[in-house]
Amino acid sequence: MSEPSADADSVQEPVIEGPLSDELERHKGRWVAVFQDRIIAVSDSAVDVRDEALAKGVTDPLVFRVPLHPRRIAFYYH
């Protein structure tokens, strides 16, 4: 994700880069769990997404709500 701007009134909007961009576009406004560059759970509830990830054996998923403009999220893969 890009560094915060020194100007407190300025908001930087990072851009999605990587294989998840098209997939996240389909899940606007919903909660997702991501593990190893894949969406492993989708729901309207963060708790449900976490529980589904745990049921699949993933103990440390990245869980977040996809914004209405998901291309404004940055993902950097190493």
C-alpha cells in the first residue's frame, strides 16, 4: 500500500495490482478471506468468513470487507 501523504487533508487511493483484482470486483461490499493469493471465503459477515476459513484449516487468513471501489486497494505480492 502506498505511504500516507504528509498532507492530512489529502487522501491517497492505492490501486489493486495482481490476480485478485477481477475476483474482488465481483465481491464489492462483502467480506472476504484471502490466503495464498486466493479468496477462500466470501460472506456478508466477517465472523462467517473467519469461521469458514478456520473450518478449511486456514488459521491466519487476511479478512477484510471489499470496498465499493475495490480497485482502490493495493496488494503487493513477493
